[in-house]
Amino acid sequence: MNPERLLKALRERAQNLGFDGLKIASANSIPEAPERLKQFLDAGHHGSMGWMAETAERRGDPQVLWPEVSSVIMLAMNYGPDDPALAHLNDPKSAGISVYARNRDYHDIIKGRLKELASFLVSRAGGDVKVFVDTAPVMEKPLAEAAGLGWQGKHTNLVSRKLGSWFFLGSIFTTLELPASGVEVDHCGTCTACLESCPTNAFPAPYQLDARRCISYLTIEHAGPIPPEFRKPMGNRIYGCDDCLAACPWNKFASSAREAKLIARDDLKQPKLSDLIGLDDPAFRKLFSGSPIKRIGRNRFLRNVLIAAGNSDDQNLLPAIQEHLDDEDPTVRGAAVWALTQLASACAVEAERCKRSTTEPDASVRSEWAA
């Protein structure tokens, strides 16, 4: 099959599998990536994500990850919301879950589709293939930019003139030499809406992200207590943060997801904090079965919910917060202490501590959460 016919067939097959874009980059199309990654790591902007440093050499160069690769097929799958993405910010008694996590885990959905498309490619043109979706040391965003799917905006995420900010990326590495689609140019212009929207000032400069200040990192990747300076800015965001994505003007061209498994569940659009704060481990696992939220575990999830409760001004949550003063996990206990200090008067907090003196958090917990 000639290249043009092959690419036409690939695009048709990809669309039938639910993908909303397919572009191709040469495996050697991101020569600047290793140095940019090194600068990011040297600045410590990866926080506790040590795996990024451990895999830096493979991450920076597709041909180090797999020496036989010649071309990289980059694919996009739209997960755009059908309701305003930040509606939860108007109701502090509700919880904010990032749009991408309001239904099924995208890894499970996309990887299976990538395998189908890769098999289709091999059946038509031969060669060897490998598929990746955010679980291997692949720099998807620079490769997607090189392929022409979009450009990395000032918030470091990929932006598309067709899909806005709401899409997942997946890749097929192949030994076939396929014609490159051509790089996309930057269309951000003078706009800084994404930078100005960040609640925690996580962007030290345009096109740079300090993950240690990012609410998505803090609520998902970060273990232990949330640093004091970020607890109030977190508001009611309990899993991820979409503020910088939602601020992008290019979203005016975006559409809602067409993949049913990526359309938000009603119970995860704006769940009530009161419904989440009492979850034990079995209930947590049942509610988030098949969801990416499940991977952070009940304790980290409750830590985030308790921070949101402390920011809610909802006195009705006090009894549920107090129950967590006895929690087995010290981070949960500490988050409960902080939430109580935010919602109750100093006198009421002291009285509760005296009443529960036998289960009061130990000195290390108090020191971590007292600020």
C-alpha cells in the first residue's frame, strides 16, 4: 500500500475507534527534549516524582527507549466536558474532580484502541510496533507538537485549534518509515489567561511548570500533608485541577466527548463533600471502581476531601470531620485537625481536643498540620 492510501486508511480506522486526531512525527523529531527535561529536573520542578529522573534518558529520546523505532503515530481522543468545567467552584460544599477523571480510567480505554489500530497497521504494512499511553517514559506532548496535533501552550499542556485543551494523547511507535505530518506552530500569542488563572502560582514563567505548586500534583502524586500555603488555595479541588485548561480561549472550538466512557458520570460532576467525607475503604473502592481516582487510595483521597471541608464554611460537616480524629492514618488525622481549626471556633476546637485527649493526634501530626 502506498503511503497516502495507508495514512487515509489509518485515519479512517482511528476515527472509527474513537480517536479525534492522528498525526505522524519522525522518531528523531524532538532533539531539544533531553535538555529541556534536564532543566526541569535540575530545578526540582518534578517534586517527589523520582521516576521522571530515573527514566530521563529514555524519556528524552524515543530511539533510546526503543532503538528500532522510525516513526511515531500520535493520536488524540477528546474528553471535552458537556457542562462548565469549573462549576464546582461556585459551590464550596461540593467537590471538584478534574474533568478527565469523572468516568472511566482513560488508560484502559485508549490502550485497547491503540492495540487495535497498531494491529491494523501491521496487517496492512508490516513492521513492528509498540503502543504507549502515559504509562511509559514517553514525552507525548513534544512528540504531539512535532507531529502537528497541537502546540504546548504557556501552561505546558497541549492545545489544539480543533479540540482546545480537552484531549488525551496516545502513541504508536513503529519501525516503518512513515511521512511526517509537520510540526504545529504556537498560537498562544500574547495571551496569558492560563498563567493568571492558576490558584497556586505554579508557573514560574510562561512554558514552565513547577509541579510542587500544582494542585493536580498535590492532590494526586504528593503523599503526606498538603503544605500549609496551598491548603486555602486548593478550595474544594479534591482530585486534580482544570483551571489553566479551562481558561484557554481556544476551548471555544472544543466539543464534548463522543466516547461514552469518557462522558462524566452525574455523581462525579459536583459530588457533595458530605457524601464523600465518610467513605471507608470498601465504599471508596466501590464508588471509584474503574476510575483513575481509585489509584490514589482512600487515605490520600480523604486528606483532600478534609482540606475541601475545611474550606467549605459548612458547619454541618463538623461531626464527620471529628470522626476522622481517630483515623488510623496520621495524614487523615492531621487533615481533620486542620479542617476543624478552619470551621470551629478556637474554644470549640480546644473543647473537642480535651474531650478526645486519648485519641489526640501525636506531636508529629500536630507539627505537620498545625500551620
